[in-house]
Amino acid sequence: MLRLSNNVEIAAWEIELSAIRAQGAGGQNVNKVSSAIHLKFDIKNSALPEFYKRRLLALNDSRITKDGVIVLKAQSHRTQEMNKEEALQRLKTLILDATKTQKARRETKPTKSSQRKRVESKVKRGQTKNLRGKIKF
């Protein structure tokens, strides 16, 4: 079971975990042991509240297929248990990040001090560049 908040959780049967062999360098351990975890989570057929489902399906993320299935692969750790924990944590992070609402941006004007400093630095830079020119006798 994966707890997202006090009243929202994902049951274990909704998450499909399978052990596969990891890719890349690692020698005998990688070649012999299925330590990587392949996680699949079907958004449409899950018991998540409708708000979560809508937000997740609206995401433009390569980890979400057209059918609404989240596919994650965790293989950075040496043991299957640690990779499983990482995959579940990444799923939780993905779902929680999708439900965050962005704060509306309030336009502000630059302060007089910042405007003055900007112009002064531009003038100073221009003077420095001007000194690099040809010397007139």
C-alpha cells in the first residue's frame, strides 16, 4: 500500500511490480540477478479520486502511455528491495507533483535602486570596452 495523504492511498493490487535484469555496467551481479524493478500503474482503472486521475492524465510526461499507464523502471541500486522502494517513491512523487497547483504570478516592477544599479553597471562595462579601442594620439 502506498499512502499519498491522510485519506488517499493506493492499494498494493493496483501497482504491478516485476523484477527484470538491469542494464549497463555492473559485471556478474547485473548479468545474473534480476534486481531492477519495472513498475506499472493504470491510472484509469485505479481507485484514485477523479481529481488525481484528471491531473495525471493531463500531464505531458513520457512515463505515461497513451492508455494512461505509468511505467517506471528503477535500477540504480544493487538490491531488488531498494529498487522497489525507489520505484514506489518515484510514483508517489509523480502523483503528488501532478496535483500541486501553481501559485498565480503577480507582476512587479523593478525598484528604482535596481534600475539605477543596472544602468551604472552598463555604463561601467561600456567604459571598460571603450578603453580596449585604438589609442588616438
